[in-house]
Amino acid sequence: MSKMFIENRKRFIELMENGSIAVFDSGQAPHITTDQFYPYSPNRSFYYLTGLNVENCRLMIIKNKKQFLTFLFVEETTEYMRKWVGEKMSKETASETSGIVSNRVFYLSEFDGIFRNAMLSSGGFGFEPPSILYLDLYRYKVNVKPYALSQFKDLIEQFKELRIVNANGQLAYLRMFKNEFEIKQISSAISITNVGLNRVMKELKNRSNESQIAADFLHEITLNGSEGKSFNTIAASGKNATVLHYEDNNAELKQGNLLLCDLGALYQNYAADISRTYPISGVFSKRQKDLYAIVLKANKMTIDYVKPGITWKDLNAYAKSILIKECKAIGLIESDEEITKYYTHSIGHFLGLDVHDIGIYNKELLEGMIITIEPGLYIKEEGIGIRIEDNILITKEGCINLSESIIKEIEDIEKYMK
């Protein structure tokens, strides 16, 4: 395992400029209220570079003239911690997991001193002081301040000579390509998701509320080795399925309606992301079949279209062209432009350590990338929302549908739900 994280760091270091220093933080569990905290989830890029799944850790890399030094910092266990929460990860375990040599693993309390040593004009480690500071400045919204700017505020203010560079650019490129181990982890997450969806289909006739469906899925994937859901489950019935990221999951399940499930299991920090749409009664109506068949056709044909060298723009245009043609054929729309009334999102995204994994969307798709293909139709006036989503590995000559075993044909769904 440590070999993979050593290789990940090596690839990142190759993209660093000479005369630079990079620091990454594992993050902390956010506070809820009084003495309660949300479950901890590691910063995914920190995990990608270290393999460590614990909070309050830091990674530091110094590079100069094609040489580099790597340091890891972990939290020291106090007597209070030992009594109330148990032992923290030892330096020995951190070294073994990450592949960083033991004499470069320190306690977190030593971080500031070692960073300052690296900045000494005399060259604290035999290197010239760095002039560039790499931080992971990913932000999910433009007006949100990147976490790293707050976490390393003191260093930024103290060493104003450092030019800050966003390491997310390098990480977004590297994380697009999955190795054999990562493909195996994602495939495991998909297999567990399949078991969870089978439970949903089996129990749907016995359930009366969307919340019960979300509970069934979480229960089943947890029993089968998942650390939990990879994102908040969408269990949207009837008109709720026309809301793309509906998460309330609290409406009554009504016979005759469809249930759109967008969900995924998490396996050792790797995510699955699957969408399926089921008839609550166990049988599709004629209208539901017609619309479902359109989405299924777009799903299958777009997957067949995936190969190295095409772009996201190509994929989006191709999927939309299928939806337009088929929706015209049944009289749902008359002009091409009308499709935006019923299909408003893109065809997919990168998948990996994050559900919407970081990546570069204006580049060609290449071998080793894992993406989602998820066409849909959302007809508010009819209370019908349908989305069918699969997880696709791009290969040398085409692609492999990693979620092919998760049934999606109308006949198969109705047969299973009987």
C-alpha cells in the first residue's frame, strides 16, 4: 500500500517548481454543537499523498534543484486523550502507512519549528530557502475562502516573501488517472452499492416514506463493508425527482409514482455514484416506460461513445442530441432548444476519492480516468423525474462500464421487484 502513496508523492513532486515548499493538512471533524462533532473525513488530497486517514496531521515537501525532502507530522497522544478517546496514530504506523522514512516523521507540535528551519537564509536543510509555497486552495464556491488560507494564516503572514501557488492544479491533473488499486476500490464501492439497490427494490413495496428507502440503503451497504454513503442519498419520489439535488427524503411514497435514487457506497475513501429509477408499484406505466426508454437509450449510447480523445463537450453534445431526437419523436418537444426545459445538467463528472472528483474538464478524456454517464429527463408538469447513471472506466480503446451488473432494463427491474 505505501508504494502507491510514495508514487503519488513522486508524481506531485515532479510537477513542483524548484525552490518551493508544499504543505497539506488532513483536516478536522467540524463542530456540531456543545461537545459533539461531525464524523471525520480526511482531506482527499492529503489522503492521496499519504494514505493517512486521521485528523490533525500535516505533510511538508521541500524541493530544490531536483532534490527534495518529505516530512510528516502527526498528533501526539496525551494522557487525557489516552483516557477518553484512545491512542492516536503512532509515528511508526504513520511511517509504515505513508512510506515516509521514520526519521522524517514528527509530532505536530514540531511543525512550526521545522518549517522555520526550512526558511533560514543559511539553508536549514542544505537547501536555499524556498520562494514558492504550494497550498491546496480548492474552493467549492467562488466566494468561499479556501481552508488552507485559514489553516496556514500565520505562515503566510510571517513569510511574506513566499509566492503562494495553488497545488490544486497539479492534484486535479494527477487524481484524474486511476491506478489498478484505485479502480479496485471504486469497483468494490460500486458492488456494495449494487447490494444496497437490490435491497431498495426488494423493500420498496413495504415502505411508505422516502426516508425509509434511504435507511434501507445505508443499513445494507454498512452490513456489506462500506464506511457509509459516499454522499447524501437522494431518494426522490414523484415530483421531488424533478429537483436535481433533492435531499429532504421525507415525502410519502405513492403508488403509481416513480422513485429516483441517486446514491453510492464509500469504500476505503473511494466513492461510487449510481442513479436508478424504479416504479413504486413495481410496474412502469406506459408513459413512464416511454420516457424511461429515452433516458436508457441516451445512457447506453453515450457509454458506447466513450473513448480516449473525446472531450466533455463532445459527450454532452452527443447525449443531448439523443435526448432531443427521442423527445421530438414522442411529441414532448418541437424544437431543439426546448430540451433545456427537461434536461438541465451535464452528462457526467470525474469519480474517485470525491464523488465529484477534482479534474480538468477542458482536456481530452484519456485512459485510466473514471467518469459518470448520467442522462435524465425531468418533467415537472407530470411529476416524473428519471435519471440513469453508471460509472465508466476509460480504457486504451474504449471503456468499461464498472456498474454494468446493476440492473437498469425495464423488464429486469419489474421482474426483480416481483
